[in-house]
Amino acid sequence: MAQLRIPGPTPLPPEVLAIMGKQMINHRGAEFHGMLTAVTNNLKAIFQTKNDMLILTGSGTGGMEAATVNMLSPGDKVLSVSIGVFGDRFASILAAFGTNVVKLSFEMGKAADPEVVRKSLKDNPDIKAVVITQNETSTGVTNDVQALAKVIKEFDKLIIMDGISGLGSINCPVDEWGIDIAIGGSQKGWMAPPGMAFVSVSPKAWEYYAKAKMSRFYWDLGKAKQFLAKEENPWTPAVNIIYALTVSLDMLMKEGLQNVFDRHAKIGKLCRESAKAMGLKTVVTDDKYASNTVTSIYLPTGIDYKAMSKNMRDEFKITITGGQGALDGKIFRIGHLGYVSEQDIKECWQALGVILPKMGYKK
Amino acid sequence: MAQLRIPGPTPLPPEVLAIMGKQMINHRGAEFHGMLTAVTNNLKAIFQTKNDMLILTGSGTGGMEAATVNMLSPGDKVLSVSIGVFGDRFASILAAFGTNVVKLSFEMGKAADPEVVRKSLKDNPDIKAVVITQNETSTGVTNDVQALAKVIKEFDKLIIMDGISGLGSINCPVDEWGIDIAIGGSQKGWMAPPGMAFVSVSPKAWEYYAKAKMSRFYWDLGKAKQFLAKEENPWTPAVNIIYALTVSLDMLMKEGLQNVFDRHAKIGKLCRESAKAMGLKTVVTDDKYASNTVTSIYLPTGIDYKAMSKNMRDEFKITITGGQGALDGKIFRIGHLGYVSEQDIKECWQALGVILPKMGYKK
């Protein structure tokens, strides 16, 4: 069966595809009101938060920009902890909006070390906020968010977390761990199409909002909160993605949060073990930090990524993806989040087991 | 038949609904590449422009914000010509990002007077750009964009046009009239769901871009242009809306641009004449400027908007909408753009012909 094995957009379940074809409704009418509220409540349940949950029309990167322009002022010192391309992207956003970025980068394939973060916070007492990544999509590494958050909380700093490729698939109890701003994206584990970002906002974050001086309009979280009180969005939302979420989040809730996390854990492990069984090396260096939503694997010597991915598509209708940034041309990546089963990953590795040897790879 | 008669989101044709349920694809793969290029080319044809056409994931308001942050620097003097709520919104965006807004407001129901714009430009020689609205959705007024653009060009200023509720339905040849930035929104005459904005960018606008100092990241039009060169978007786009546009824009192209404009003109006239035939007064004061995509009509004395719209929904499954801003509670609005026929408008007025007298209205 054809498979989209990239870390987002992810395949959509048939039930979700079915509701995408529902006729348009008034985004300021009663039917939409009920849908937005149901989706918001389910998102809160899966984020494991009682904080405000705001749904913005835009890509995940828009959610990152929203966090930046609503929490900070130009010149604010921000610790930006990066373990890959998406951590780097957040640092670029912070810099684009004029914050004073203290960037802490960890080696590709490694998680952020809480002790190094602690030292950075000690060395820079004037830091206002810390930006972390839950799950780095470029390397397939999941940070120990609980440990990082604990350190950051010792210094009483605002925590902004890019949870785009992790939330909803990898356990991250936002309130218990004290994440002030957590950002999700509809096209990841949520089993919905791309085009909406989710941002949870803690009471402490609202205090930052009250003082933040960056220019903002479209991404204004205060305006989003005002409109949510009347079950609406400030601007015309992507109504069909809300349709999709009414179905997909119900599916996740019915499966049960722990079961969803367990399924991703099982599948992630299967993917990594399959790679190792074929003698391939993952980018993540310590399995303790291996991502359960995406696996990044070094290309064997002599195997060209473009040819390999083309063969996978042509022969098996399986779409994998390549490396980003410094890893471009050096790795391939398999996405396994959202609507995915063990069988899917088995088939993917069976296909790789045919393609790689054909291309000259010997274990 | 159930009808969504609001000025966006608009009803979707069955062909568009059908493709919304297509399974997800890789937004960086060949199939998507072809789709994005086809959609971009069709949009250019309907905008009647050879300028760059950039498709952003976001609401129309996001397109307005994109125009602002890509063209201007804080402190820039901008003439913001408003004929209603959406003109006011653009002025608010300009102010939020620190420009020096010279606001020129015209009376509700009237179009912008080119001579008054000329005087403003004479009085303020340091103005850098002029922001106009093609079609004001709150009042149902279409500006004489050609005349306005002619005056603005005399002073060699950048022209930014909110064409969200007009482009694709009301003739506006972007290149011939010299509109540097024209903004559209997917949920309007384009017969696609909400969630994407279209921005055309002239060579002169790129000169402004090169000098503009506002902070930007998500909405960066330069980045969008770079990625479009490889048939992609910088951030994960709303893939399903691109699906919809592949079908809906083909439908518009097959109908023929002039036929699409003529259909809207005919339907707009029918809507206004139906209102007058019932003794109702439109907000637009001069039919020369009446909008062919939305009609705003004063509520008869004693008729409550909420009760009336509820009756229309309950009895006829027709959704109309109310007034915004100063017109809230004073008017009702009928949208007639995109997927709409004369028959739809006839049915809508037949329904109003039942509901209004039942509520005590006498002509």
C-alpha cells in the first residue's frame, strides 16, 4: 500500500478524509462554535493542560512566530537551545524580531544537556525566556523536556517549547512540567492536514504578554483569546482543518492518550531496530533520546539519497524524506507519527530491504 | 436548497469538495510541485498579472500583514484609504507595525473619491505608499480602483490593494492598472476553503522590499519567492487548499474570466434590484459603486437582525450575515461570490419575501 512516511504532513485516516469534503459553513455560526470548542477541549486534554489553547491559521512556523511576538520585546535576552534545524529556525525567528539571542547548540544527534542549560542561565542572569524543542524533526532526537524544564524553572524563566513534531505523539504533560508556551502543528501526530498551529498559554505567559512590546496583529494571542470566548477566531480560520480535527482528535481520545504514546514508542523502537538489523546507523547517538515520531538514518556509503528515495517511490509507492541543513545528502528520514501502525513500518523496512541491496548496499 | 449566503467563506462546488478528501502528499515532492505551479499560473491569469504570485498559508488578514511588513519600515508615512471595516483593519495593521498612518476615511456606503486622495497626496509629499480596498465587504462598495490607481501613480507611490473580496469576481487587471501589491483570500470568489492568502508583487514592490526594515519571518515574501522557484513554500502549506484550487481555478478559467465577471455583475444587480423591489435600502449610495460580490442592506425599522437571520436559517436553511463595526445591528448582508447562480439569489429573496412580512415588515 502507498505510504507517506515523512514526518509531516502525515497520512490522514479515511474518517478524516471523509469529513474534509463537508460543505462550507459560517465560521461565525453556531455549528462552527461547537466544533471549535470541542477541538479546543480535546487539544487541551492531549496537551495535558488547563492553560488557554489558541488555534491559529498558519503553519507550525507561524506558531513559533506567534510565541515570539507575543512574549517578547526587542532587545530581550533569550536563551535558544538548539539540537538541530528546527531549533536553529526558532533562533532565526528570535533574531529576526530583534531579541538578543544567546544560542546554545548541541551536537547533531544529541539531546540538550540540562547541566549546560543551567550553566548558561547562571552565566546570563538577565535572560527572560528559554526556547526549547520537544522533538527535533531533523535528527530524530527527543529532548528530556521534564529535566530541561525543571532547570529552567529553578531560574524562574518563561519556557517556550516547539512541540510541533512531538505533542500528541510523545508524552509531554504541559502543566505538570511547567511549559508556559507549547506549540503544535495540525499536520503532525494530530492526523489532520497542514495549515493550523496550536499554542497553549500559561498564566505566567500572559504576564509576559502584558509587557511584550513587539509589533503584532495577525498572531496576537490576546485577540485570539478574546474571540475564543465567543467560540470564534479573530480572522477567518481554515474551517476544513477544524472539520478534520473534530474527527481525528476524537479518534486519539478514544484510543486513549497512554495508548497513543505507547503505540508511537513501540513503532519508534521497531523503526530503529529495523535500521540496526540492516547494519545502518541512526543519527541519534543515545537511544534514551531517540524520537518516537521520526527516525534519521545515515545513508550507507555510496548510496545516493535521491536515487534511493526515487526507487522507494517507484517500486513501492513509499515516500521517505532526506536530510536538512548540514545533514542534506547524508541521511534519510522515516516519519512514524499520527496515523501509523507497526505493519506500516514493517512494510517500509521490507521495501528498504529490497531497494538498498539492489543499489549495491551490503550489510 | 441550503445556502451559505455570506461574503466568505463561500460554498464549494461538488468537484472541489470531492478533491478535499484526497490523501495527503509530500509538500516537497513532484506531485505537489506541479500543483503549486498550476495554481500559481491560474492565479496570475485571473489577477491579470505577470508579477510574482506568492501563496501564503494564513487568512486574508495575514496577506495584509505580509504586505505591511515586507514593504515598509517603522515610521514610514502611509496613506490608508478606508471605506469601511476592512479599510479600517488595514489602517490598524499599519499602525500596529509602527508606520505613520495618514488615514483617509470616506462615509459608510460611499467609494473613495480620487480627488480627495489626490489632495492628500499633494498635502503629504513624504507619503511612501497608499493602501486601498478594491471591494469593501462591510458596506458592499467597490472602489473605482482604476481611477484611484491613476491618481496614486501620478505621485509615483506604491499601491497596496486589499482585493480579498473582489479579485477573481470583479474585474481588476492588476498590471494594466498598476497595482504593486494585490491581496486575495482563498475563501472568496476562488471557490476554495479559507486558509490561504495570495499576494502579487510588482518589480517596484520588490524595490520597496529591498529597503523595508520591518521585522519579518513567516510572512517574508522574498523567502516565498525563493521557494517558489523550486515549486515549494518555505513552510508546510495548507496542502488541501492547494488541492481545492487546482480544481476551482480550472473551473473559473474554463468559464472564462469575462464570463465570471459578467455572472457576478448580473447576480449583484439582481440582488440589489430584489432589495429595492421589496422597498429596502442598500448601504451603497450610488449603484455605480455597488459591489457585485456582497450587498449590504439596511434592516427595516423594527426588524431584529438576530431573529431574522435565525428565521432564514430555521425555515429555509439560508445563512445570511449581519453588520460589522458601526453597522452592527443596523444591516444585513448577502454574499454572492464564487460558486453562486442567479437562481441562488432568487431563492434567497423569495425566502426573505416570506420571512420579513411574517416578522411584521410592510413595504
